[in-house]
Amino acid sequence: MSRKTASRQWLWIASCGVGCTLLLLVGFGLGIADIIYPASVPFADAPGVKTSPTTDTASHSEQEIRIAALGDSLTRGTGDGTGQGYVRRVLSTLEKSKEKPVTLLNNLAVNGLRADQLVERIEKDSAGYVLKQANVILLTIGGNDLFQGAQSEQMSAKEMQLDTLIAKVDAGIVHLKQVLTQLRKWNPDALIIYVGLYNPFSDLQAMREIGNAVVQKWNDSAYAFINKDKNMMMVPTYDLFQRNSSKYLSSDHFHPNGDGYDAIAKRIVQSIQ
């Protein structure tokens, strides 16, 4: 190798070294500048971050139906030989007609319960826990406020008088309003369905007129309060039993039988749909 060729090789190597050094210096300088003066990057455009649409209670309620039931023996299904009552019938019908899951969160009903007793029960956190999760709340109450003991002939003649029963309506409606108000406090958004009263003694001459009068007064007072809330409704049952007591009442002549509960369930499902 000649001296001239060797000089050219060393000159080329030196030039490469200088170039690499310059590149390193430029890259280092840009890195420092990016740290000191970082570029502004929108949060939604950051790598690996995806913004998802917000979901609220209303949209969740459209995906499934979550039912809480409470009240008296009608919600328990007393008188129905199958044990389904209106609650289970509502669930099974909705499952067939709706393309979404239908769940019974809990049935909190108690046989013989009056409205004043229900007020105390739903103020408890254990009841509130269930009610908060529901988007449909089913309620029956009031029959025992008016006629408790009548089905076993334990009511005295005075208790069956019109003025006595009217006084019971006035007292019971106050408690019903408290129940509905507390339900709305636990759950501001759920659809609350109150099942109206019927006269189980409409086929008895001695109780037909008086029973109809007090039941109608109860239902009218209940509706006047319920109608103020756009997400509450009262499902009427008075007409169902008025001329069909032998068909729809169980052997105790007070609670519905299977056919009676089926008729109530159909009304409720129609109101939900």
C-alpha cells in the first residue's frame, strides 16, 4: 500500500468520526430541548389511551330489567297453588317478550303487612340496598289496612261500618305516601308500579256497597299522589275482581288464586311495555 492511499483511508475514517460525533451532538441537543420544551399532545391522542362512551343508569336499565318486589301477601303470592303469584308471572312473561335479561333481585313482601309497618321496614339499609339496584319496583299494600281480619271473620260489626273504614283509608293513605316517598329516596330513577286495591267482598250483599266505596276512595287517593311522579304508575285491579270474584279469588275469599294473579301480572306487563 502506497503512502498516498493510506493517507486517503485515514482521512475518510476521520471524516466519518467527525460526522458521527456531529449526529450524536445534534440528537442529544434535540433530546434536551424536548425535555425542557415538551410538545403539547392532546390527552385523547396519547398512545394507548382510548376514550370510551359514558354509561349512565338509564342506558344500563335498557340492557336488563332488575325487579325488586315488596309489600303484603299479594306480592308473596298467597292463595296461588303454584306459588308463583303475580311477581314470578311478570318475570316469566317479560323474559319471553323482552330481548334482555330479567332478574328478581329480592321479594321483600311479608304476609299481613300494613302500610305503617312497611314504612319502618323500608327505612332500613338492608331494604335500601336492594331497592337501589332495581330499575322496576313492584308494590302491593293497603288491603290489610282496610280489611285485616275480615277473611277470617275477625272484624267486628263496627269495624265493617263505612265511617270506620273511611277513617282507616285516611290513616292508611298517609302511610302509603310515606312508603312511596321513601322508595323514591332510595331510588330516584326506578319505575315504581303500585298495584291498586280490589274489593274481595264484592259478591257479598252486606259488604258490596261499603267495600266498593272505601276501595274506590283508597285508589283515588293513591292515584292522586302517584300521578305527581312521572315514573310512578298505579295498575288498577278493581275491575278485574268486581264481576269475577268466583273466578279470581282463592278459597279464603280474600287473596287471588292462580288465575287472579295471572290477570294482575298481565296488567303489570302491559304497563311496563
